[in-house]
Amino acid sequence: MPLDHYVTLGRSGLRVSPFALGAMTFGEDPGGAGCDVAESERILATYLDRGGNFVDTANLYTNGHSEKILGDWFAARPGRRDRVVLASKFFANLHPGDPNGGGAGRSSIVAQLHATLRRMRTDYLDLYWLHNWDRHTPIEETLRTLDDLVRAGKIRYIGFSNTPAWITAQAQTTALLRGWTPLVALQVEYSLLARTVEGELAPFARDQGLALVPWSPLRNGFLSGKYRRGAAAAESARAAFVGGPGEDDFPVIDAVAAVAADLGTTSAAVALAWLLARAGTVVPIVGARRVEQLTGNLAALDVVLTPEHLRTLGEVSAPALNYPAALNGSLRAMLQFAGATVDGETSTVYPPLVESDVRY
């Protein structure tokens, strides 16, 4: 499956590549996890030349430098910007001491968007994400502001990231009932080592026709193949920042490596291919600090996991979900009534309840 095998982003007419390019690493930062302008541009060009069209960043990334690198690159190449889906995020306060410098209130959203458009040297964003939930701002204010910006032509679609399921559901319902712009996608942490999104947000997304756009699909590089049980991983700026995998992570890491060996590919490609095989529309974000990392990750497009591979990976990485997700799953057999099954599911047959069985 090539990068130009496009999918629609949720319940919308927006067509995007099966992998988004994450620009969080564009621009050098004090933590050393980014790359310089020249390498950022090479990564971007490689992705676009292979047919990719979905680029994701945020005002926070490298303190705005990521957005500026993207803006300068497209400004120097007339006609390329309109063929790309550019996405950025708002929420982070880049102005210490200004209580309205960030968040999801009307004035802060408008100010953040204008600053982002200026750095990215464009008139509009194709997709604008709420980067995190602002618990101090009514969700109606955030949604109405985003709808106004859509109607003004400054943004075209909206999505939420890192937001609780209950507030996400409230937001989507409010938007639909009031005729405001609804969500089309959710950007979430999702990988073989981080599957708790399957408790609430993933089922909600499937129900509402929203795409899932996973960040950190290799779990901070733990699924990249460079970590082995009992062996030291190669030194890297990111590893120094996030640390290494825990003992509980290695059964999954080992299983991914075994599948990769069976298929003659890399652990990273297997982990990314697993996400592509999930139910619904799932568009992982792949990031890189070097072109070689990007091309290695894109090898996942050629990986086909067998049902046995999927079963093995699914079982070893099965998440412990919070109440009531686990309860609902384990008690589905009790959906039976008087020995009949519901939706064709079969399980232990419970005898019909009779009055003599009831104890008061």
C-alpha cells in the first residue's frame, strides 16, 4: 500500500495518506530531540515525494520553529501547499505570564491561530486540533469559536487530542445538535504498548465515524527494534529524555521482534502495520530525526500481518482497561434472556428465572 493510497479522514471528504508525517522533531530544541532545518526539509521532501500529503505539527513543537520550517518550505515552492493537508494544534501557552496566552477560550484560540498562520505562511489550516482539554473553559465556547473560524475560511476541519471520552462525546453531541462543525478525528496515544484508548475513545470514534490518528505509535521508540531484553540500547537524545522500557514491556517487544523475524522485516514496521490493521480508520503519525528513520517506518506499508500474527500480538499486548470497559466485556454472556442469544452471540445458557428462584 503506497502513501498515495488515500483514505478519508473520518466522516469527511478530506483524503489523507495512510501515514501522517509528524513534524514534532522539526527544529532543534534544548532537549536535543529535534533536527536542524536542512534535515527537517529532507524528511519533508522524502515524505511528499513518495505521495504523502498529511503533515501534522503544533504551535508548541520546538517553540514554534516546527511551524516556521514548514511555512518557509512551502512558501519557497508555489503550488505545493494547496496539495497538502496541513494540521496544527492550539492550547499551549507560548507567552509566560499571560493568562490568556494559551488554552481553549475564544480570545486565546483566535490569537493562537493567527500566530500559527503567520509562522506557517498560509491563509488557512486544513485541520486544527485542540491539543489538550481546557477544563476552565466551557466546551461550548471552544466549539463555537472553532465553528466561527471554519465559517470564516481560516480552518476547514477540527479534531481533539488527549481529551477525556466524556468531554469528547459531549462536544460532538453539542456540535451536531447546534449545527456547528463536528469533529472528524481524534489524535490519541495508541500503540501495542499503549492500548487503553480501546476502553472508551476508540469505540466512540467507530460509533461516530471519527478517524483515530495515533501519536507515538512506536511508544517512544520502544517498539523500534533497538531495545532487547538484557541488552543496552543505542544512546539517543530521546532515550535520555524518556528512559527505556520497563520489564512489563518486554513480552510485547519480544513478540513484535519474533513476528518481524518471521516476515523478514523490522519491529517498527510490524508495530505500525498492526495499527493500520485496527478497526475503523486509523492514520498513525510517523516522525523522524533522520531520513533513514522515516523510510524505515514507511516500510510498514508493505507489511501484511496474518491472522495468526494479529492474534499473537493482540494477546500479548491485551490492555487492562478501566471500569466499566472490562466489566462490560466479561459479562457479555449475561446479555442472554431465557436462553436466547443477542446479536448472534453464543455463550453459557442460563436457565429462565422463575419466581421460586427469587430470594427476598
